[in-house]
Amino acid sequence: MTSKIFVLAMLLLCVNVVSAQTFKEKITKSFQFEKKSAANAIMVFNINGDVDVEGTTGDQVIVEVEKTITGKTQARVDEGKEDIQLGVIDAADSLIFYIKGTGAEFSKSSTRRNRSEGWGYRWNDHNGNWDRNYEYTMHFKIKIPMNVHVMASTINDGDVAITNTRGEVIAKNINGHIRLKQITGKTNANTINGNVDIDYLKNPGGDSRYYTLNGDIHVNFPTSLSATMSFKSFNGDLYTNIEPLETLPAIVNKTETQKGIKFKVETDRFKIRAGGPLLDVETFNGDAFIKEVK
């Protein structure tokens, strides 16, 4: 009986594979900043797929996107081919890349107060990822001048990877990992279901934050790190090889709310050598490994 069920399941799987139609396309575009300055930045707002950014010695931003549309009929695939497109906004000193055709509005809102300068998707009920007759992924590979600041994000079916940059790095994910290598700028790395792995070429000169809800954090610094570090976790521990590490007194933060003044006590705070930028490390279900490497 078990073998019959297994054979039936395999047959159903084969039917589904055979019946699915797939379309693949590679999109390649190059850009230059109209207004070149130390504030030049790229922002990538992916939804389904990887974002891979690499710093180079060139002066161009080269974007390659692998677009894949899958549907049960050719008509549904054709619908996806028409809908899903690479969106580009050239803001003179910044370049913004996003996904067009999701059913969500992509815009800048004065009500958004985040590090992406207010840009983002405005999701309404029953649109976007919910009412489609096809599936899609957009895998980004972007080469940039290494001094450009980077904000890169995705949501499903992909990781965020940034390599060899010298500017500020903001990396966001929901269901995937964050991997940052050979970076030097202050950093904000935030994911929900995944690990945060960072290798610094030079210790960051500004306050940085590392967060994951369900995953581990690995951050490697060059030797002679001087910083202030905070650590918070519900089901995780902090591991480090850094010495000396001095425990700092708890601090009390006060915030005014509609209910009254809210008090929050932060206890796990440390001074590394002479102190310096704040390294804010937080997990929920996972450990943090903060180390110096030669």
C-alpha cells in the first residue's frame, strides 16, 4: 500500500512539472550618476529573489537581472512576462531599482521615516503577491563604484550579498540570509528568518546594528577594535574572543507614549578597549559570534 501511494505521489509530481511553463530572460543595463558626489547611493527593493552587489574600481553601475516566470499555461506565463518588469528611478545622485507590475504602488511617502529615504511599496489588500496566475523571481547582480552607499533588500526566495564596498551598507531581508564581505562602512543588517554573516575589511567608523529573529549572527572584525557593544537575545548567547571586554553599567531609556512615559532598561552593555561606535547586536532565537580575526 505504501509503495502504491509513493508511486502515485511521484506521478502527480511529474504531471505538475510537465504542465508548468517557464520563461527566462536576462536584463542588462548600465548607468552613471548624473550628479557625482560622496553621497551617491543605490537602493534595491527586490521581492522574490537574490540581491548581489559588488564594489569595483569602475565608475559605472551595471545591473544584470535574471527574470524567471513560471505558470501552468503559456497564457499565464505571457501574462507574467508582460507584468513583471525592472523599475528604475534616476534621482541624479541616487539610483533606485524595484519591481514593476506587482500590483503594489512603489513611491516615496512623507509618512515613511526609514533609512531608505521614504521609498517603498505600498501594499493594498488582495494585490501584489496574492492575486497572480504565475510565479516570478528576479535575481539581481549589480556592480557599483566601491565608494557608493548601498541599501539592498529582498523578501522571499533569496539572500542579500554585498561585497567590497566602502560606503554605508543597509541590508534587509525577510526569508533569507545576509552576507556582507570586505566592507568598511557603518552597517545596518536586519533579517527575520536567516543568518547575518559579516566580514569587515576595516572596522566601521559609525554606529552599526545587526539583527535576526531566527538565526545566528557572525561578525568578524580586524584586530584592534575599539567600540561600545550592546547585546540582547531571548534564546541566544554571545560568544567572543575580544579582550579586554569591560561590562558597562545598565542604562535607562525613557520614551513618551500616549499611555505615559515608557522605561526600558538595557543591561548587557560592554566597552571594547577605548570605546567608540555602538555595535548593537540582537537576536531572538540564535547566538551571536563577535570576533577579531587576523
